[in-house]
Amino acid sequence: MTSTVKILKEIDNHVGNLIDKHYQLDAEIDNASEVVPDEYVTRLKKERLKTKDELSYVKFQLSRMCH
């Protein structure tokens, strides 16, 4: 396997993990909204936003590399 293929597989894996994490946080926020303290939900929302920002950054960097 070439180093380029290996890097692309690692990026694909990372993006998949970010997407999974975002969906998990979404579900946890939906389930926790009325049961747990607001501070906990706020922390989850910040983590979800951080994950979304990282995903957007990776996608942006990839699009720059392809053009």
C-alpha cells in the first residue's frame, strides 16, 4: 500500500469517526435535554459544535487539496 493510499484511508477513518461522534452527541442531547442539568447539556452542545467545526475544517482542507 502506498503512503498516499494509507493517508487517504486514515483521513476517511477520521471523518467517519467525527460523523459518528456528531450523531452520538445529537442523540445524547435529545435524550438528556429534560432529564439532566442544563450545564451537562450545554457541555454536550459545545462538544457537538467542536466536532462539527473539526469536520468542516477537514472537509475544507480536502477540497483545497483537490483543486
